[in-house]
Amino acid sequence: MTQYSRIETGKTDPSFSIIEKIANAIGVELSDLFKADEVFKEVNSYDKSLLEKLYLIDKLEAKEKQAFFSIMDALLAKKKMKDTLANAIGLAS
């Protein structure tokens, strides 16, 4: 298990040097990591309109968009499979 994974799962707390490395790796100031709760309160796409959601998605970087759409495709495929199985069970009854 990597150090990052142990931090992420709450099995250990990061040292100051690790926190600095994380901030550098994601390109933010160290103080920004401690303001994250304030920033994330402002980003709640669940309550936004479809057009606002599309605008937010469009603002993502290419790799982020690709990851977003991969997750969305997986969820939609899962839904489609569940519906297909439910229909098949309904027909078999």
C-alpha cells in the first residue's frame, strides 16, 4: 500500500513534507489545501440546471473530461444492464 493510499484511507496522517509535495504536485499553494472545504462548498453540481452542468463539464481539461465521461459511460452501461436483466426476469416470470 502506498503512502498516499494510507493517507487517503485515513490509516495515517501525512507529514508536513508530504503535504507540501501534494500541494506542489497538484499545482496549488499549501494554504489552498486548508481552504478546500470552502472551495468545494461552492461546487455542487447536483442542484444546477442541465445547462449549468454542461458548462462546468466543458470547462474541464481534456483528461478530466475523458475521466468524467468514462465514469458516466460505466454508470449508464450498468443501468442499461440492470434494466435488461429486470426485463428478462419479468418475461421469464
